[in-house]
Amino acid sequence: FSSQTPITATLFPGDGIGPEIAESVKQVFKAAEIPIKWEEHYIGTEIDPRTQSFLTWESLESVRCNKVGLKGPMATPIGKGHRSLNLTMRKELNLYANVRPCCSLPGYKTRYDNVNLVTIRENTEGEYSGLEHQVVRGVVESLKIITRSASLRVAEYAFHYAKANDRERVSAIHKANIMQKTDGLFLECCREVAEKYPEIKYEEVIIDNCCMMLVKNPTLFDVLVMPNLYGDIISDLCAGLIGGLGLTPSCNIGEGGIALAEAVHGSAPDIAGKNMANPTALLLSSVMMLRHLNLNEKANQIQNAIIGTIADGKYRTADLSGSSSTTEFTNAICDNL
Ligand code: NAD
């Protein structure tokens, strides 16, 4: 895309702090003159029978059509008879890989200064297939589904990502010593794909050992690929290494070239409506979206302004031990563009 062509992207402001941090993104994009036209979609107030969820068919169609979007956090209303909003989105759009870069932010001190890794999580199956039932009273069963097609697809994406981003190594994270069939198949698929990428080093690490190595020395890793449940846990562990959920972006990759970027955190009901939320995670997610669109110059401009503002230390939100409101922090980023 040329930087002059306006591109239509779907925007879900979402729940809780979602609308506040989505407003920050819109403000920063306007100030940076990003050639994006937002098509905003809101969560419905009634269940749409076509999706069995509060997400409407039209919202999903918007992402399918635009192929690119940004999603705020969504809290699933408690009750029966409908699907979780995030699960509906993942299943209906076939968002098969969740990519979370985790890099130390210069100027924001944590235990480590040099974290630079990427987790790639299989997003559609494993323990999250939603297949649970009671066998007899007092005994329940949950099915972990691993398929060759979904494992090959996510492994392929991980190696493609590593190559495209000049990364050296892909580590497959597993527990195949115990779950020989399921994680065994996942590893088999990773090995198969690894053979097609001789320039990328490949290794296999058992999940428990991986956790220990990550907290001891995160520089031991580069790109990590793993089944759904391990990915959910490890990616939050990695977010903790760089300062928490308020800072960590992600992007979901779907079939047919769909890219739906989203912050890692939830709707933070405890601070919603208080102008206190840190918009960094959603802003950095929007930067990932821009990179997906090859708008790299604009992406760098926004990323540098965010990092510069945090490093300055004058304007920081409460989660980073500052006292700035979402609005003050956003204004500072715009001034730094
Ligand atoms: P959460 O991420 O919303 O909040 C955890 C803690 O982190 C809270 O103290 C919160 O104030 C803080 N926090 C999160 N984001 C922040 C930000 N940007 N700035 C400052 N502080 C921030 O997790 P939770 O409380 O477990 O979940 C709340 C709701 O969000 C639930 O309904 C859950 O289902 C939903 N959720 C949605 C997503 C998603 O849409 N992808 C992800 C996780 C949770």
C-alpha cells in the first residue's frame, strides 16, 4: 500500500477501558496523519442467532472484507446460551495464530533490560476446543484436540515470521514426554516445517523447563511456537518480564490474510471510565497493524513517540507508577510524534 491510499480497517473499541484506549489510538493516528479510515463496530446488546453471540454477523463480515482491524478488550456477559466474544471471533474468523512480541521498553526499568522475544500461540484448538462433559457424577472430562492441519499451519507461520523478521531461532514448546500423542503430533509438524527452513535454528523445549529458563534468562529465547494453553500462559509470563499487561501488544493472524491486532489485557473493569488506563498496549498493537500493512515509516514514528514518552518519565499512567491520565499521556505522545 502507498502511504497515501486510505485503507479501511475495522475497529472494535470493546468493553471497559476499551473505548478510552481506542480513543487514544484514533487521536494518535489523526495526529500522525495515518491513511486509515476506521469502520467502527460495537458489541450488540442482543444475541445474534447467526453467530450465537453478542457479536453480530455484520461485525465479522467487516473484518472478513477489510482483512485488517484493531480490537479492544471484550468482556463476555455472564449467562448461558451464547458463546464468548473472543472465542466467537477466533473461531468464525479462523484466527489461527496469536503473535506477541515482547521487547523491553527503553526507559522503563524492569528486572531485565534486554528482553526481545516473540511468542506464537496456536489459537484454535488444544484444551480450548470447548469439549468438556461429565462422565459420571464426580468425574468430568475435557478433550484436548491437536490436529495435523492446525499444527502445520501455526508452525509454518512461526518459521515464516522468523525468516521475515530476521530472527535466528524457533523453539517449539511442549510436554510431549507426558502427552505423547497430542504434543507429539505438534512436534512432528514443527520438525517437518523446520526442515524447509534450514537457515533458522530449531529446538524443542519442555514447557516447565521453558518457564524456568524464561524467568532466569529471557535472552535464551527468540521465537517460541506452542499449542494454545501453553501459549496463553507463557505469553502472559513474557508480558510480566517487560512491565505488565498495559504494555504488551499482539496480533491475530487468520485465514485468507486477515490480521486483527489486539491488546493482551482485558477490559480492566476496576479502572474503566476513570481516564486512568494505559493505552500503550493497544497503541503498540495498532503499530503491529501498520507493519502488517507495510506502513513501516508511520509505524516507527508512532512507536518512537510512545517509547520516547515513557522514557521521558514526565507523563506516565498509574500502572507505570505515574500520575498522568490516559488523555495527558496520549497528548504527550502526540506532541512527541
Ligand atoms: P484485566 O486485564 O482486565 O485486568 C487485570 C489487571 O490489570 C487489573 O488490575 C487492571 O486494572 C489492570 N490493567 C489491564 N489493562 C490495563 C491497562 N491498559 N492500563 C492499566 N491497567 C490495566 O483482566 P481481568 O480483570 O482478569 O479481566 C477483566 C475482563 O476482561 C473479563 O471479563 C475477561 O473475560 C476480559 N478479558 C478479555 C480479554 C480480551 O478481550 N482479549 C483478555 C483478557 C480478559
